[in-house]
Amino acid sequence: MVGRAPEDSKMNYQHIENLLIRFRGQAVMIKTVSGGVYEGSISDVTNDYVSLKPKNEGDDPKLVIVLLHSIESVSPQIN
């Protein structure tokens, strides 16, 4: 069909979402396709994004939001 991508080219983000849910509350390092590296503990996972609490950021509570489609790799870290 014209205008439709083949089934093989579709990304299925359910797999990365399930992996991140499995690591919820644990420390991870996430690398993105743009070259960004984010480290912290997973606080929330949705079908669109993951939010991380950066480690050792002082008293300033902040979250880092990473979109699932930009994730290249996820590495669990030792707490």
C-alpha cells in the first residue's frame, strides 16, 4: 500500500515500557539517540515517557522526563 510503512519498520515501545516498569524505583542509566545520558531512579513510567529522580542533586527535588521513543539503551545501576 502506498503511504504505509511496512510492519517490520514500526517501533513497539511496549517492550521498553515493560522493562522500565520492571526497574521502577531502581537506579538506571538511560542513553538517548541524541547522545544524552541520564542517571537516576525511576519514579514513574507511562506509555509515552519515563520520569527519573536524579541521584545526588541536593535538596532541590526535580524530575527528568525522557520520552520512550528517544531511548537508545537502559542500564541498571548498583544502588
